[in-house]
Amino acid sequence: MCTSLPHLKHHLARAGVALVMAWAGAAQAAGGFDLITADEAQATAKAEAATPQIRTRQVPPPPRPNSPGIKVVTPNGAGTAVAAPVRIEVAFTPAPGARIVPSSFRVLYGLLKIDLTERLRQHATVTENGVVVDGAKVPDGQHRLILQVADDKGNTAEQELRIRVGAAS
């Protein structure tokens, strides 16, 4: 073991950097990550405000035969406010004789269809069975995510996830 002062300072400095990096990583894990930034939320809100609204009741299309299924497990209360950070859990159901391709999973945000896939993948578990992500920071307000997945037969599915973020009720 070297006891020279410069060598000791070097080791203390490295230990301090490692400690700060570990603390920062723990803080990020505890605080979550930005799934949707405030700028993205504002840009999407402006685009939606500029788009004429047609007042119709939205009826989901019937599932296509032999297409995979996407079911939102959490958050599950339509219109119910959830507090950020948000937990998102989605279950995939393959068509008979097919397998879900996890690498095909995509997440698009709002009318502008901002691709959030890589940002989410860095903090999520994506498998053939579905997706689980904890700690997704989302600004207060209404948000629409478009979830997409495909199977090994080339069949695709799309599911909309609407989230209202604010004080949980």
C-alpha cells in the first residue's frame, strides 16, 4: 500500500467521484426519469389546440383476426388522475401460433407521434409477455401514448393509453 500524499489524494478523489456517481444514480432511480418532457407536452398541446376537434364518440376498432393483443394493466382507471412518477404495465397476447417480438415494441406520444421508445426502453423491462416501467415522470395534464407491437408472423397491434397526471384521486 502506497502512503505518499499525492497517491492518497488520487485514491480519495476517485472514491469521492465514485460515491457522487453512486448517489446520483440512486437519486435518479428514486426520482424516476423523464418519459415526457415539459417541452414535448407543450408542443403536443399546441398541436392539438390548433387541430379542429370533431365531436364524435371514439369506438375502438374490432381486433383483427390473428393480430396480437395489447392490454394496459396499469394505470387502469380511465380518466382517473395518477400521480407522477407513473408505473406503466402492459401485457401482450400473441395470436395463436405466433410469438411477440419484443424489439418491435414502440411508444409514440400524442398527435405529433414523438417517438419515446428508446427513452422508455432504458428504464423498462420489455419481454414477449409485456412491458413494465416504474418511475416514469410525466408532466401534469392529459397525455396520449400509442403503444405498438408485432409478432413473428408480421401481424401488428396498436393500443392507445390515455393518462391524466395530477393529484391522484
